[in-house]
Amino acid sequence: MSEYQPDRLIKSRVSEDRSSGEVILPGLWYTDFDRKIGGKWTLWSIAKTFEAVRYALFFNGFINYYALREENHSIFMAGTLYEMFPAIHKLNAKKHWGPLYPIRATMCVSHAGDTSLTLDIVIYDCTTKEKLASCLTKFVYVNLLTRKAVLLPPWIYKMTINVDESSPRTISKPQQLKIPSDCFQFTVCSLFSDTDNNGHVNHSTYVRWCSDAASVAATTGNYSNFKMEIGSYSLERLEVYYIGELVVGDEAVVNTWQDDSDFRKLYFAITKDSRRIFNAQFVYLNDIPSADIPGFKSKI
């Protein structure tokens, strides 16, 4: 691997074959936390932190990213699995932000298919060495003019020759659940600040929309077990799958409901003109936040 750059705030290195890398971020910031849910790290900020890890390494040569974006091509997210470890729930706005609490992350290609790449990221607390969260993301190689998947360029497989494809870590398309007729619905409209350089709504925006919809659903009595702002509860796993795109000015509906047999599971389906765009499943730990954590009090 190439060495860290000691004079840079963000330090990174990429393996010789460009299929793995490591990065140290200079710490979380005050805006990553939400004091009204006990100062916890917000879900959409966690999603953006994983994005920061990807691009810190992309900019340093990982999978020859810039070549992948040549001639009207790019990579779009197809699905992501986030897993949260116990240490992440200990982070707090009061004392865990700033350069004294850097974040270390590792990233590698875990699968290379015909039209897709799967990247596996783990982030750690540099101080305690504890795992905070992991993110397994499947990207599809697309033609930006047609917005359709195309074959990966042959040279990519020279970089992934050492990837163990006998037991690949990737994401399969989940079974699409039927949206209940009596589920809670929350309307959103995509703004310029919700989009990214691929010309569509950013992945973290979908997470934020689901979180907001869940908070309103919980505080208005639409879930049987969740009664407070949803960020007050400790998330164990988050699975998302992208079916379509939303762009600036699109109005969409976040449909959400609770699993009938496992109260820890919340489901989300985002639709536009009754067409499914996005699916997600949030799975929470079996915990109840203490009553002294301030939460949103709905007046609806």
C-alpha cells in the first residue's frame, strides 16, 4: 500500500491492486449529532460518513474510479446493508466530536459481477479501536444517457483478481413486500439540496425521509411499539434497495408500517405516482429509551 500523507487532514492509502484501502477521517462534527434525541449520531449523517470514506479512497485511485466515470458512465447504488455495533450507540454530541475523536475506516471490493461492484466498509473508533458500523453497498455500472445498467469494463477485473468469489459478500434483491392499504403515509418533495452529482436524490436523503416519516408515524400513534421520535431508539440494522430515481421537484410518498410478528422491524416503501422507487427495512434493538430523553411532541 502507498503510505499515509502526513501533511493531510484526511489520511488515506490504497492497495497496489486498487481493490482495498484505508482512511482516517479527522473526526465527527457537531452537525453530525442531534441533541433532541440524546445527542446521538443521526442516520443520514452515518450514511454520508460512509460516502465520505468511499470518495476519500476514490480520489486516491481506488478501483480507478475516474476511469469508471468516463464517456458518460457512472456507478449508481443498487442496495445497501448497514449494521450498527454497540459502540456506535455510546457516541454523543457532548464529547465525541472534533479532531480528538478521529474515525478509521477500511474498504474493499467484496464482489465483482457482470454489471455491478459490491464494496464492504467498516468504520472504527480510533481511540478505543471498537467497530462502530459496517456498510455493504452494491453499485451498478450505468450509462448516464440511458440510465441503464451496462457491462463493467474488462480492466476492472484485473483489480479484483484477489477478491474471493467463492463466497462473495454482496446484496441480493429482496422480496418486495405489499404496501398495506392502511399504512402511514408521509409526503416529501425533492429539493436541490437533496440531490447529488449523478442528477438524482442522494442515498442519504432517502434515509432522512424514512427517519422523518417514522418519527411522525411514531409520535402520532401509527406504530404499536414506537411512541417517541424514531432516532431515540437504537438501530441494529438498516437495509435499503433502490428501484428507480427521483430528481429535483419530484413529489413522492413515504409509506411505512410495522411488522406484525416482530415489533423491532419497520418497513418503508417510497412511491411516485404509485410506482415503487425505494424499499427499506429498519431493525431496532429490543430497548426502550429512558423517559428523560427529550423527544418530539406532535401537535397533529
